[in-house]
Amino acid sequence: MIISKQKPFDEILEILSGIDNIFVLGCGKCAKKLRTGGEPEVLAMRTKLSDAGKNVVGYGVKSTACTMNSWEEFLDDNDNYDEDGNKNSIKDADAILMMSCGSGLSVISCVSDIPAYPALDTTAIGGVLFDKVVSEQCVMCGQCTIDVFGGICPSTRCPKGMMNGPCGGSEDGICELGNDRECAWKNIDERLDKLHANQSLEIIQKPKDFSKPLK
Amino acid sequence: MIMGFRDKLESGNFVITAEVTPPKGSDLAQLHDDIGYLQGVVDAINVTDNQRAIMRMCPLAVSAIVKNAGCEPIMQLTCRDRNRMALQSDLLGAAGLGIENISIMTGDHPLLGDIPSAKPVYDLDSVQLLQLAGSLQAGVDFSGNALKGAPSFFVGAVSGIDLSGAKLLKFKKKIQTGARFFQTQAVYDVDMFMDFMQMASGINAELNGKQDVKQDIKIIAGIIPLKSTRMARFMNENVPGITVPEHYIERMEKGGAKEGLVIASEIVSRIRDVCNGVHIMTLGSCEKVPEIVDLIGNRPHHN
């Protein structure tokens, strides 16, 4: 799941400065689950924008923002009326305010002749564990070796991305960066212990190959 | 003839090292003063690398300045700011400038320093950088390309003294990848240091047995003289790997900064027979180092 969070509203207004006739578009996948871009959030944003003096020409939630198969079909799907009989149309928009991750915005921008603007910041690849959102699960290095570390990715969970950790900065299992962030290497050590696989830690891990994702 | 740092260590002599902090700017006056305090007093001078993630003049340049001034630098090199290309460039640069002693470490995270917005590089970690330093000395770069001239370094690393689990295995990996000397974090708990030395000696023997390493590693104990009880408590709460025992804090309450020096020299006298030297860190006050060295009784003598 792609983790996103809403930008502060003044930042959104700053981004939309001088721009009117806005269509607010959410995403029915990750942003909906995270409550950063589902229907309730889209409606709330519509109200906030109107209260701030913007003309919101319409709103919608795309089932998957990062999947765009037909722009024309998309325009038609979002050219209708709301339950009060008011026009709710993307065709009247000068701007699309995207309440989706950066990927959704990027894909839509590939085909849209209406400029798209971000209402959210995309921060991580995460997931949901026992109904709680967990962030920082993967950094898309393109060369997964997570099994070596008992399923805890050091590139992701260690702020220094150490493959041969830990660094000297952790104290009592808390990361050098503080804020009660647990040292990822303490977690890896404990997990490998449980799996009786601590010998993994004796292997000198090689650096990542940054050419891989680009090849 | 005065023995160099490497020769002195490898021939079993007790060494003393200290640190200079590069300037945060282009003004070299304080640096030259600091070198002046340390000249003839210590065997080698560590040059820190944007320590605590505070941006300063680079250690390559400052190490060259130290060398030009007639002292022997130990160039610290962290993984925080440079990718594997720049790290190799800097190591070759060190060789080109006749800088032999390199101390490799991961480096404090930028979020802790004065440019928190900087991209943390950490392209390599300390073990991988040690390995890379080894490759360069073997005449090849990271990709296996032959070098025109292989540098020769005396490579060291840092270590805490409270090691177990992954931390212990990391210490072992550092030895396996070429660290020949270690400068430890500040020692206050002598029993803990003795345990550490025993453990280090065991690992060394194990690796020698497997022929992973050919020599004994050298351990240089970190010493930070206490200046006040406030400092002691601050370090206990904020500096990972440092624990100042309560009995020293009580002595500091009674005796102040002078007592801090006495405590430091006591620690040194208790550990000097088991380790290979001490690394004196005066947190910027290089002018205090000569007094401490005299208390320890160890001005470098001619050999």
C-alpha cells in the first residue's frame, strides 16, 4: 500500500493560488484506505475549498487513480450532476486537485490536458497490520534480499540503510534519531534469533547496486 | 628517530592520539593553534569528518594541513556524505597527499546536525567501506578496474565497548574487512573495558586461526576527561555507548574539573597494560591535552 498524507491546507491553497474552477479527485485504493483521499475526504476538501473562496466545479473518486485507460471515458464518467441537481463536471475544470499518491497524479498527468495538482504527499510503501497502518516496509531497491534479515528490510527501516548494522548510534535498542524509533538492527537481531538464523549476521553484506532499477 | 603512528603501534608501543576539529569556514587560525598544542605531545591527530553532522572543512584538506604542519593525521572518513565514487576519490586523494592513517565510520545522521535537509548518502556502510579501502590497496577499484598505483593505508575503525549480538558480529566484520586499529568510545567503566578487551582478543585469535587476518588488532581506548557533573549526566542521557558510573559523578560533585583529570589518569593507569593506547577527546579544548598527557606520563619519546 502506498502511504500518503494530506498536505497542510495552507500549502494546498498556496499551490492553487490564482487558480479557480477546481475538480477534486480522490482514489478508491490506498488513499481511501488511509482516509487521505476517499469520498469523505474528497467531500471535506470540496467544502474547505469552497469556504476559502474557490469554485469547485466537481468532485469524484477514481477507483484506481494510477490506472488510466481512456481519458475521454474518464471525462465522460465525471461529467454529471450531483444529488441536488447541480452540475458536477470535470469538463468545467481548470485544475484537478488530486487526492491520491504521486503515482496517480503522475499517470493522470500523462494524458490530462487539465493540469493536476497534489493535495497529498506520498511518503512510503507500507501496509496494514491488525487494522493499523504501518509505514516504511519497502524502498523499492529492485534487488530484494529481505529474507537474509528475517523479513525486516534494513534499507527501509534503518535510517542509514545499513546492510551490516547496527551503527554505533543506537542506545538501549533505540535509534540514534530518537523519538522512540526502535533500532531496526535490534529488531533484525531478535527476529533472526527467533528463527535460529543469526548466522546470517556473520555474512558480509554487499552494497546495493543502484544501476539495477534503471537497467 | 621518532617512530610513526603505525610503526609505534605495530611494534607494541603505547600510543596517544587526540583530535582536531576542522573549521566551520575557511579561517585556519584555530586549527593551527590546535595543531600547535598537540605537536610533540601526541603520536597522531584524528581529523574529524563533519562530526555530529555539523558541516565543516573536509577531513582530506585538514589532514593535509596537519601533515604539512609536521604532525601525523588520522583522517576520519564517514559514509554519510559521499557515495562509493567520492569515497574512492577521497581515499586516492589521501594517498596522493601522503596521508596513510584512515579511520572509517558510518557517521552521524544529518537529522542530528546543522543541515537536516541534506540527503543522507550512506551508499556504503562502514564494513563495506573498509572492504573498499582493502580493494584499493590491492590495486583495484570497486568495479574491479585496475588502478594506476595502489595506495597503502593503515586503516582503523571505531567501536563501542558494550558489545553483544549484532554489534559484536559487526565488530568482527570490521576486523575481517581490514580494520587494524580501533579507537573506542570513551571508557569510564574499567570492568566493562576489560571484558571488551578479552572479547576482542578472543575474536582476534579466532580470526588469526582461520587466517582471515594476519596480525593482532590494536585497541586505543577513548578517554573523555569529565569537566563537570552536568557533563557526566548529559553524556549518560544523550551519548550512546557512554556510561559514567555514579561514583565518578560523586567525585566530580566534590572536586570539579580538576577531579575529572584525576579520574581520567586513574582510568588510563588501570587499562594501559591491556590496551595499545589512548585517544584523548577534550571536546574542542586542545589546549588541555598537554596537561592530560603529562598526567598520564606519556610524552612521545624518541625511539
